[in-house]
Amino acid sequence: MEFFKQNTRIDFMAHAKGAAVLSTILFILSILSLAIYGLNMGLDFTGGTQIQMSFNQEANLNQIRENLQKGGFVEAEVKNYGTSKDVLVTLVPKKAEGDNVNKDMVVSQVQKLLPDAKIQQIDYIGPQVGEELATKGALAIVIALLGTMIYIALRFEFRFAIGSTVALIHDPVLILGIFSFFHIEFNLIALAAVLTVIGYSLNDTIVIFDRVRENFRKMRKATPVEVINLSTNQTLSRTIMTSVLTLLVVFALFFLGGSMLHGFSLALIIGIVVGTYSSIYVAGSLALALGLNRQHLIPMPKEALDERP
């Protein structure tokens, strides 16, 4: 199945400069948002107590929030999960308490403040554990990027490696910038989505790079711009079909998966759109800007050995 004809000739590289300006602006805005607002870290990273509870009738979230604030839980986060009768309460420990939090006492206080609630499950993460998870999460992203760069450099060429790495840094930063600007909770599930986006974007990039290398061998007289344009057009149907079908599933998760999966599905939606764009306009354009040509991808024939004694 093809969305685009075989002879499609869209001049992607004609818009490379405009795309570079757009990417630079979005990247800078994302960095500024992260610097100013930071990330709204979830329980996985900040530590605290998360209580799942249910009510016999539809829960009044505002009333529950007011009752908890009157009891001293000023920063309590209250939201529905599953049905309107099920509520998820997240309590962040006070700085003075540190790790010295009596979980049973916290649950007892919540039960007194919300006598109609039936507690289903209690999860507790200490602040030190949360800090360790944040550190390991950041380390996982760095290792993924380094591993990707090494793989691309070995399989293709270092100009492609630089282009793909910049694209893979570009994608997560834009996702984090949007999470930061709109104060969306960032937890381990959202981090998993970011790592998934890195792999997804890399897959698109490798498909295009592989076709570029193949076309350089076939089209001896074509310029690098013509080769990259042709390669992108040849893989366009595959890229669009993969992205659209994946987005359909992710949109279903976003609208029907409940609030618990909103961060995960939103990160994937942003990542799929941005990753598809960056595979074309960031990775390919940057490799071209670094001077990519035929000699970089096609090995030169070895000189004949001198068999004279």
C-alpha cells in the first residue's frame, strides 16, 4: 500500500534552512522553559505516598482536596482513575520530615479526613529512592544517545552519526519542554515514553540513511541534495503509514486509557510527530550541512598490490 506515488518528487531540502530555524527556536524555548519552570516531577522522583481509594458514589474531587488541605496536606494531588468513583491521592512529604515518615500515621490521618473512602492500595516511595530513580533515568537517556551515536557511526558514517544524535537530543528536549511549560506530571512512565521515542525516531532515521547509501551507489551523477530528496520521497509512504498507525493506537490510549496513562501517551504523541519531522529535517539536513558526499559512503577501491619482487 502506497500513500504517495513512486515518482513523488517533494523537494524537502529546499525547506531545510527554515526547518533549522524552527527547530532552533523550539529547542531554545524548551531549554528556557525547563530552566524557568523545571519539570513537574511525579511521585516516582519526588518520593511520597500514593493512595488508591474508592467511594460508593461519584467522588467530589474538590471536596476531597479541601478536606485534605484542612488536615495539613496542602500539596495533595487528587484525580480520578478508572471510574468516577475511584480516586488517586498523591501526598508529597514535607521537607522537614525527610525519610522519617510514618506511613501508617499518614494513612490513618487520610482515613479520618475521608471517612467515606475505602482504601484499595497504598504505595510509598522515599525521597532518597526518588532521587536515585531520577539520576538513573537521566543516565539511561545519556547511555541510549551515546550507544545510538556509536551504532550509526559504525554502520554508516560519522556525519550521519552526528546528524542522528542531534535529532535524538532534539526530540526528548522538545517533549520535556512541553511537559515543563504546561506543568504536566513527569514520572517513570513518561520517562519510558521518552526512551521509546528515541528508539522510534532512530528507526525512521536508519531507514532513510540506508536508502541514501543505496542511492549514492546507484545514482553516480546525482548531487547529495538530489540523493537525500529522492531517498526521503522513496521512504515517505512507509514513514507516514508507520506514524499514522502508531498514532491511532496512542490516541486511543490518551483518550480511553485514563489519567494514569496521559503522560505516557502524550509523550509518545509528541515524540512520534517530532521524531518523524526530525528524521527528515534534522538528521538528513545536518549530515548534508556537514559536507556529506558520495566518497563518504562508498569505499574507495583498494590499489592493486605490487606483485613485483
